[in-house]
Amino acid sequence: MPPRARTIPTVILAGVALLALPGCLVTSSSATAYSGNRVEPAAEAGVTLHRTSPEQTVAMLGEPTARTVNDDGEEVLTWQWTRKSASSGRVFLLFGGSSKTTQDHALHIAYKDGVAVRKWRR
């Protein structure tokens, strides 16, 4: 068989194989879970500096994880939570992989003279 005659069936076979690959995904999954006292940014936005009291904040955001008084005499309320996510996927006979991540988050709001004076996330 001449070289050109062998090239055409090879190209056709390669094209069919490439068309079949996208259909080879066997499984894929992802999941996200939170633990702790999670606070969404939209909820945090309800806390207005120089206006919102600790009691009003707790009513909006729920009980904090911790309450402390710093060296400046500010009462600091802290909400802490953890975000865990996992994903995995397998492509038939070619690749299998997974990833897991854990992220710790916290919202701190400091109060002086009965009103919020600072807030920050870490």
C-alpha cells in the first residue's frame, strides 16, 4: 500500500478517536461544607459603624464564637467558620484526579462606648 493510501485511514481513525474523547467523562463531583458561625458579607453589611450596638449585631448575625476585650478597652466580637471543598473527576482510561481545600475565616467587630467602631475579616 502506498504511503498516501495509509495516511487517509490513519487520519480518519484519529478524527473518530478525537470525537469520542469528550464522551469519555465517567464521573465528576464537587461539594462544599461550612462549619462554625458563618457570616455572609450581605449580613455583615447590616452592621453600621458608629451606630450598631453589640446587641443589635448579635440579633442580626447570631451568637459570636468569642467575645474579648482588647488593650484599648474595645469589646471585640468574633465569628469564626471553616469552608471545606472537595472535587474529583475521572476520564475513562486517561486521568483521575481530586482536590480538597480547607479555608479558615473570621469576622471581627470592635465596639467602643456601645457602638461598632471597626470591622475586619481574616
